[in-house]
Amino acid sequence: MDRDLSDDDSVVDLSFEAESPLAPPAELLETLPSCDWVLQGDRHQIFFPPSETAGRPQEQRCWSSFLEHRVPVVTEEVAREALLSFVDSKCCYGSAAAGDLVILELKQQNLCRYRLETFSESRISEWTFQPFTNHSVDGPQRGTSPRLWDIKVQVPPMFQEDTRRFQVPHSSLVKECHKCHGRGRYKCSGCHGAGTVRCSSCSGAKRKAKSARRCQMCSGSGRRRCSTCSGRGNKTCATCKGEKKLLHFTQLVIAWKNSLFEFVSEPQLDCPGELLAKARGETLFKDENTTVYPIVDFPLREISLASRRGISEHSAALASRARVLQQRQTLELIPLTEVRYWYQGKTDVYYIYGTDHQVYVVDYPERCCCGCTIL
Ligand SMILES: [Zn+2]
Ligand SMILES: [Zn+2]
Ligand SMILES: [Zn+2]
């Protein structure tokens, strides 16, 4: 790979030239299969999958059995335990108030959380290249490239996101490296091919200012070996790694993604919605299939509407650019309890939410203000 330095004159200085954009070799573009769903993008092509039309199943769900489901009622004892363990986890909350406060009233409301997950696959193709290392070339002469959605690949487990790249069969072409014009090396920008640079210690004067002694750093030569190219005057082309040729090919990029839609029914109690969205719930109903259909007759109308909205949002967002592989909709019950208490002449509230009894307290009576944020 190393060239003789006498070659220097034939080496083009491209070190200041920006990396060429990934342009498809014109001669290969003509051979790409023409498909109905091919859209020309600026850098890559987007391939739409053939649309699938599926009939709507005539399925009636009986919701009464789901609604009979009860989560355990939060008792006074449970409410106090939850507060005590919450207070324990905070370094600036004292536990005396949690033990002594008088619980006046418990109000429980069970909220419903609807969640839709859509696992989809999208495919794009783009041109790429790599140094050509003399292996056989799978070009158009070996056949027509398959259409992108016809290429069979191993799908990861459902709902597990991943991105993978594949070389499209019969799309390869070997070209001279556009960066070094097939030379494998280019002139070093540090020394412009000389292999040496002016000595920085004596600025090329061979001796130090006001000194009769010759410069020790360059042994009086005024020049030093170029550190960029180790004195060779040229550098191996980083684009082709010195191979002089590049293998261009179409790369299929497949991305498997999860889209999430979530809705929590409106709480009548004054607990922040973002806590309820993250709260642990109890699954009432789970429906997983290649396509799921909106819940239409759920007794809570807002849930039926959310289901319809989630499914249409996902289908609108994905229809033109991805293929849905699997959908899952779940309904969960999230218990929420408002605890009204009395402590040292004042009444206030705190909330217990989720099946794991998380606590939200606005104004805990026994709190120091050291500003710590230890959870
Ligand atoms: Zn150099
Ligand atoms: Zn010097
Ligand atoms: Zn090159």
C-alpha cells in the first residue's frame, strides 16, 4: 500500500475537499427495479408496503365481567402505612406527623387507563459504499434486485425495537474511489507532500535567535519530520482505506419501532395526571393481534373514544411509511384514594395512587427545608 515518495507528483491533494455526498452511480440507477410504491427522496428512497385491507371482525365483548373486577379498598391502616413508607424514603420528612395525624376521610376512585402499542416495521433504501477488497461482486448481471418489501429478514421479537442494515442482492457495483481518484493515497495537507515541515523551534532559521548554536530541535536543518504523515508526504485514503476502489451498493435499512398512545380517564380527585399516567395499574383487559379494533361499547365512553382515537392516530401516522406487525391494547384499573386528615389543628389531604400505593402529598406538615432531593 505504501507508495514510493517519487510518486508524489501524481498524487492529488484532496485533503481540503469535503467528503463527497453519497450519490448513486448513474449507471446503477437505471437498473433499479421500477415499483409502484417507489418515491424518490433526496438521499434515499422510501418504499411503501402494499396496503392491506382487513375486514372488521364482528366481535362483541361483554364488559360487565371486567367491571366487576375490584381492586382492594384502601383502609385507614393501609393509608397510614403508605404515608409512613413514603416519609421514610424522604430524608427531610419527619415520620412523627405521619404516625400521629388523624385520618378523617378516605375517598377512592378507580381510574381507567387505556394504552395502545403499535409495533411497526419501516424500510428505506439508500446508497452506501465500502472499500472494495477483491471479493466477488454481486451486481445486476446476477439478476434483478428484489423489491424492498420482498426481501425476507428475521423479525425481532414483537415490541422489541431494533434497526438493522442489509445489503440488497444484485445491487453492487465497483467504482474508482472518488476521494483519491483511485490512487489509494493523497498528498499530506500538513507538509504538502514534502514529508518535512518548518522547524517551529527556530522558525526555519536553523539557529535560535541571538544564539550562535545551531537549533537542537532540527539539528540545524531548519526542518522537522511532518507528524501528520510521519514523514511520508502522503496519507492513506480514509475513504477507500487505500484499496483504490469502492464497492457501491443499495443498503436496506429496517427499523422496528413501537408507537405508544395512552389515555387515563379524568380523575375527580385533585391528583396530577402525569403521576397517574405512570402509576402501576391492574390489567383488566389485554388484546393483542396483528391489528386491533377500537373498543366500542365500553361503559366509560371516554375510554371507547380514546381507543378509537389511538387506533386512528397510529394508522394515520404509520400507514404511509410503515407496516404494522402487531398491536396491543390494554385497559388497566388505577386505584386513587384521597386521604383527608387532621394534624395540629389543620386539615389537609394526600393521595395514594397505583396498585403499589405510591403517595402524593402537597403540603406535608413536618418537613425541614434543607433542599435535599434524595428520593
Ligand atoms: Zn506530512
Ligand atoms: Zn530548528
Ligand atoms: Zn480512496
